[in-house]
Amino acid sequence: MLHVTEANFEAEVTKSPVPVIIDFFATWCGPCKMIAPIFEELSKEYDGKVKFGKIDIDECSNLASQFKIRGVPTLMIFKGGSPASTMVGAQPKNKIDEEIKKYL
């Protein structure tokens, strides 16, 4: 699981040869804590095929603003360095899994 920041965003996300799913979260967010184990589980299932990263919106407010994050958790899939899909709110594992499969 990548800890993505403004300093490493370009290297880890924009220039990634594989799709990247980012969990925009906040430490104070209850639903964010609910999906964290699901996100971790999926990261193991897709190891080597998809990068999984987390961005704390309070630490990286510029990235949150750049991608117009209005609510957390927000899961955003990047393909070819650009946002391809966005899911806002706590999602069940099967829905996140279905969305990831669209970009493999």
C-alpha cells in the first residue's frame, strides 16, 4: 500500500505503467475506517496488476482540491496517469472489485 503525497504523486500515479486506485481519506472519517480493510484485501488480490495508494486529504489538501474531492472516502482509479473512475462513499468490496476490473 502506497502512502501517496504531493511529492511522490507524479512518480507513483501519473507515470505508473499499471492502473492506480487511490483512496482519498481522512483520519477522522468513520466510513474511511470501514473500507480500509477491504482496500487492503483488494490490494493483495491485485498485487502486481494494480497499484493501491492512500492520500490523506488533510495532509495533501492541494491534491484533494486538484481532484475536486468533496467527500471522503473517495476512491479514484487512474489509468494512463489520468482519472478514469470515481466512487464516493463507502463501497462494498464487490462494487470496488467490478470497477477495478474495467481498467485491467
